[in-house]
Amino acid sequence: MTPDCTYWDTVPAAFLEDDRSNPARAAAAGIVRREVAAGAQTVTEIGPGTGIDFELLRPIPGLEYMGIDGSRGMVQRLVDKHGPYFIQGGFDDIPPSDIVYCRSVLEHQPDFRRPLQAMLEAASRLVLVSWYRPPAKTTEADYDVLAHVHYNTFAAADVATAIEQAGWTVTDHWTTAPDNLLQEIRPA
Ligand SMILES: C[S@@+](CC[C@H](N)C(=O)[O-])C[C@H]1O[C@@H](n2cnc3c(N)ncnc32)[C@H](O)[C@@H]1O
């Protein structure tokens, strides 16, 4: 079922351009590149937004990319700019993929559990989750400059437990400034 992402239809084309050089993006692309060298073929990105990470992933030789975003406006702009690599949809629409990649999307979901579970069910080798607001169990959701909600109310231990209970494990993680966490998650 396509999620309600009408808010995201309204963000400007230059959204997150100031985050383009965030080291978490290059780190994620580097991990995907190594995974493809080791035999992976398909990556699905959930919530590609304006396609900043698509531009890093697309040049990886041999990699088949698909992006799924809930926002009709985002998808239209992505297709117009890059071609038919993108469809409108949500976490439950992720096809079986060697790799699932998700940056700055989970913290916008009221609960992380079903979205995380859906990514772990769809992926066979690797799930890369990049948090702009890492799980921290604050008491309230907070709002960014665009007045959009970040649900920073997940406890890191609850996220770790959900991953373990699904039979996966966090094999590595990087904290990148400002306030970012990239998690490399693989079958246990
Ligand atoms: C903060 S932006 C991140 C964009 C991109 N990943 C990046 O880091 O540049 C969040 C994106 O996720 C999409 N999104 C939010 N919730 C979603 C959901 N439940 N299913 C699919 N896409 C979603 C939004 O439409 C938006 O494009």
C-alpha cells in the first residue's frame, strides 16, 4: 500500500543538496560497491527522495537499481531527471533484492518495526540503514526547519532486538557528523 507522502510532494528540488557530501552517503555507496564485487546484483532503495544516493549507486558496474518512494512528486521528478528507475510505493512493495538501502526514512515513520521487518524480509545479503536522527528514545518527536516530524522516539536497544529477532545482525556501524548513524545489517 502506498503510504501518505503528500508532505514530501512539497519539498523543493534542492532538498538535501546541502547533505550531498555527508560521509555516510559515500560510505554506503562504498559498501554497496564491495558487495557487488562479491556477487550482489540488485539494490532497492526505499525513499530515494531527490536521488542524491542514486547518483552514487548508478555508476557501480553490474548493479541493477530500483528506487521506491511514497511521494508521487518525488517519483515524477526522479523519472524526469534520471529515467524509469523509480516507482511510487512503500516498504511493503520492496521486491526481493540482494541489497536494500534506506537513508533518512525510518526516522520519519511513526514506528520503525514493520518498515524494518519489510526490508529484512526483502533483502537476501545486506540491509543498509542510514539514520539522520539515530534511535535515541527521546520523549517527543522533533521537527526540522521545514516543520516536518522526526520520530526520534525509538530506543536503540529496541531496534537491535528487532534486528536480532528477525535473524539478522548489525555487523558494522559508523557515526558520521552531524548526528548520523549508518548501520550495516547482514543475516546472522
Ligand atoms: C528525508 S527524505 C530522504 C531522501 C533520501 N533518502 C536522501 O537521503 O537524500 C525522505 C524520503 O522518504 C520518502 N518516504 C517517507 N516515508 C516513506 C514511506 N513510508 N515509504 C516510501 N517512501 C517514504 C519521502 O517521500 C522522501 O522522499
